[in-house]
Amino acid sequence: MLPALSFTEVRRRFGRLAVLGGVSASVAAGEALLVTGRNGAGKSTLLRCLAGLLAPDSGTIDYREDGGPPLDAAGRRRRVGLVAPDVAFYGELTVAENLAFFARLRGLGRERGDELRRRLELPPDRPAAALSSGMRQRLRWAWALLHRPLLLLLDEPFQNLDAAGAAIARGLLAEHLAPGAGPGEAPGLAVVANPVPLEIPRVAASLDLGA
Amino acid sequence: MKRTAATWFLWLWIAAVIVGAFLYAPLAAKFIGQSSRILFFHVPMAWASFVAFLTAGVWSLLYLFGGKRQARQPRCDRAARAAIELGLLFGVLATITGAIWARIMWGSWWNWDPRQTSIVMALVFNGAYLALRDSVEDAEKRARLAAAYATLGLVVTPFFFFVVPRITFSLHPEPVINASGQRDMETRMFQVLLASGAGFTALFFWLHDLRTRLLALADRVLEAHGASAPGDAGAAGAAVGAAAASARTSTQ
Amino acid sequence: MWRPASTWAREAGAVFAKEWRSELRTRYALNTLALFAINTLVVVSASLGPLGAAPGRGGEALPVLLWLILLFAAAAGLPRSFVHEEETQTATALRLAATPSALFCGKLAYSLTLLGTLEALVTPLYLTVMSLDVARPGLLVATLAAGGFGLAAGSTLVAAIIAQAHGKATLFAVLSFPVLLPLLLLAVELTRGAFSGGPPGVALMQLLLYDGAVLTAGLMLFPSVWNP
């Protein structure tokens, strides 16, 4: 069975603002959903709700991986890969140490982290605090893909990346969406949020939050 | 209609308690003058603050771990908050009446007698809970963190009852029902005391119901105007302000 | 979420190792705790002088002062483990990657070792500077261990709560004081017994009960505090 994501009438307010007002969409395996909208339209909020980091005020989020019942928020948190501007790493630890720590948390060996680090051309022994913003973005990609997630949530994923970095990231995204990306050879799915539309493969649907 | 009848009954009951406290119950032997009358109000107030604390704990547990109908439901959060506020009210009243009594009986307002210490700690807890609520902006996070803290309070409080009285010397009169289970108090006094206890408990639950409903209405008003309570201070004033502001912007 | 014990233990161990690795590179908490404790110690001893354990010459105050020093140093240095995660935004990554109970235990183990180090530093200094004799050193060590455990456990949970609120430093003091009071009273009573040679009575058992209660509460409540 293939992974699938759908969400219905998701709403979230912060204090005075109704940031998300009844958003719905669905994404199938091998597809990407592109979410656009002006700043403050709720793109990041939506992604955080999908990731299980925020509880929506109302609405449902249905993500299943193996044809089983939908995962609850805790399940989604463990299973998704998130690339977002507010994901930060431990400044006093090196790149390699950061990846090794998260690999250990997830019960993984070092190989995957090393492989991603090499692919994204990250200097292993540099403290994370000393990384340029572009390098930090590459580290976010490496971290997100560490556990081979089936659902990728990407919030402004090519921000700060130079041409080379963006090309590597696009390649990783394309591989993720192609069959054979995840365990059991199922293609992954992705939700990509960006202020302006992006050139990414396999976009099946677009959701514009801004107005 | 049923609610109104019950409310009238409560008021009559409490009126009867007040009359009974002064006219029906005799004076206690060991107390100065009429001061033993305070007993019928001070003890039930302390009891009510204890009931309030338990109520807040229960609603907080329901908010965190309840079934589908209670978990993460704003009404459980509102009920917990209302209970804490009332616990603060009854606790302050108990402290004040206790201090007055202490002054009459032993000449000083405060002695750090273990029960006085316990009630102060309960007040500090309640105050800390409300301070926490004021420090979190997001409604969902606020409810969750407050419920966790209230539950922690519930876990820690029994230790006050075991630890504090043992460590400090007590000026408080012996408990009414002493170790051997015999009643250590005049029958009529005991009747009035029990009646007052029941009355104050009912008074707490009635006030709690009112306060919870008021909080629910305030939330609904603010939501209808596209805003929610700033911090927790909410209320009609902010709603009116928000309504006026939205009326102004919509005509621009 | 249920995970097998071995992976859970590995997770907690990874968190513990990461905390100490970061700490040894920045030494922020160690510096704060040590300097705070020593400063307080200097103030206490300079104003009271070497009183020894003689009762009636302020000797009754000495157990209290030791625990006040530990309490305030803990309040200064322990909350950082959670506050720092939120402020530097590393908490997001941790929320997605770690099992809450393992995370809590890893952080608790770190707080325990930090506090234990502080106790090992402060207590001998305190005894020396105040010219105190300890009639029952075993009881003192047990009290420091059990009291330290409760102090670390309570502080870790409250730190997790306030890390997500505003006004963190003062809020920590406001929230933790009522929670930690029974612990302090028991620890002071036992310490007094350790200095003067009286029997511990039922206090040690109550302190252990408190430790168990706070640990259980922490394990139960932390997932709700940490995640929506």
C-alpha cells in the first residue's frame, strides 16, 4: 500500500489572528503539493500542523503509510522529514556530531548521515554555529532525509542555497518522489511551501493560501 | 427554572447557617468571648479552597488525559482556571478569618503554624498557576502548560499535609474528630459546622459554574470578532474594542 | 509512544551525552552554578562566621543555609537545559526526532550529574568554612543524594514548562518554589539530624516518596508539556 496524505478544513488561530482558515487538499504517493501565498498567509503554520508540531483548532489530518490507520500527531512527528527556516542545530557541535546525535536518537547507524553529508558537500568538522546560511540550509536537508521519511514537508526549501546547492536539493527531492525512494520501494510524497511558485517535479496540485 | 430554585435554596441554606452560627450553636468553652463563631466560617472556607484545588486538579487531568470528550477541550481548561481563581478567593478569605481569630486568641496575626503555612503554600500555588497562564500567549499551549502545572501541584500537595505539621509546632485547635474517632465538639456546634461546610461547598460549585460559563461566553464573543483573549485577561472590554476596530477598518 | 527498552535507553543516553558534550565546550552551566554557589557561600560565611554546630548560636540556621545555596544555584543553572533549546530553536528538531520520555530522562540525568557535582563542591567547602562537625556523615550523603534528586527532577519538569513561556527566569522561581518546598523542609530536617546526630525518623522515607512522586509526575506530564 502506498502512503497518502489528505487534510480537511484545517484551521488555526494565533491570539487575535485566524492564520489558517479551513484549508483542504490531498497528496498521493509520488506527488508534490505546492503551497503558495504571501508572507503571513499561513504556509509555515500549515506545514507545522502537518508535521504534528502544532495542533490545529479544527479539521482533520489523515496521513497513512502502510494502508493502516492514520498516524496521530506523535506518529507524524517521528515519520516526517521537515526542512524549514526555524529548524536549528547545536552550534557548539560539529556538523558530523549533529548528524550523529540525531542518527543515534533515531536508532540509525552513521552511514546514512555520512552519505548525505558528502552528497550535500558539508564540512564534517565545522561547528554548526560557524556555518554560512547556505551551508546551514544544506544541513537542514541532510537532517530531514536522515531517516528516509516518506513524507517531506519543505518550507522555503531552496532559501539561501547557491546554484550548486539548489541543484543537489532538487535532485534529492526528485529521488524522493520517484519509486524506490523509501523502504519497501514506495515513492514518497512532498508538500512544498514557498512565497512564490517553484519549479519542482511532479507537482500534482497547488494550494494558494494568500489573499 | 430548576436552576433558579436550587440557587434560592442555597441562599436560604446559607442564611440558616448564619443564623444558626450566632443563635443556635453554643459558644465553645476554650475560646475568648464570641470568637468561636468564626469557626463556622473559617473552617468551611479553608475546606472550600481545598475542594477548589481538587476540582482544578481533576479538570486539568481530564484536559490532559481524558477521553475523546474531555482531552484538549477548552471547557476543561476553563473549568480548571475557574476553580483555581475561586480557590484563591476562598483561600484568601480563610487566611484572613484565620488571622483575625489568631489575633483574638493568641495576640498575633501570624505564627507560621503548620495549617497557616499550608494555606499560604496553596495560595502561592494558585497564584503561580495564574502567573503561568499570563505568561503564555498561545491559547492551546497555555491550556496545556497550565494543566500540567496544576497536576504537578496535585501530586506535591499531599506532602504538605504529612510533612509540614510534623515539623512545626501547632497552635491550631485539635481536629474536630480526633484520633480515636470520637466527636470532640458540642453536638449543636458540630451540626452548624457541617451545615456550613455543606453550604460553602455548594457555594463553591455554584460560583464555579457561573465563572466557567462566563469564561465560555467571553471566549465566544472574542472569537466572533475574529480575536481571542489577549493573554487571559479577555472580557467584554477587549471584545468591544475589537468590534469597534473591525468596524472602522471595514469601512475604509 | 512505545519503544523497546534498548532503543529508549540508547536515546536517553544520546541526549545525556549531547548535553555534556555541549556543556563541556561552553561551560556555561558549570560556571554559573559554581560562581553562584561560591558567591552565596562567601556572603553566608562572611556574615555569620565559623559558628560550628553549637546550638543557640545560630547553629540551627546552618542546614537551611546550605539548602538555600543549593536551591538558588539550581534555579540559576538548571533551567537552561530546556530554555536554551527553545531560544536557539533546536527544540523543533528534538521534537521530531526524540521520544519524549527518553528525552526527559536524558535531561534529568544531566541535571542530576550537574547538581551532584555542585553538591560535591559546595558541601565540603560549607562544612570547612563554617567549622561544622558532621555526626552522621552517611545520613548527610543520603540526604544530599535524595534531596538532590528531588531538586533536579522538580526543576527539570518546571524548566520544561517555563521554557515555552515568557519571563522565564522569574517564572521559574515562582513556579518551582511551591513545588520544591516539601523537599526543602525534609532535606533541612534530615541535614540537621546529620549534623547533630539525631535519628532520621520517618523523614528520609518521606523524602524518597517525594522523589518517586515527582519523577512519576515528570514522566507522565512531560509528553504533554513538550508536544501539543
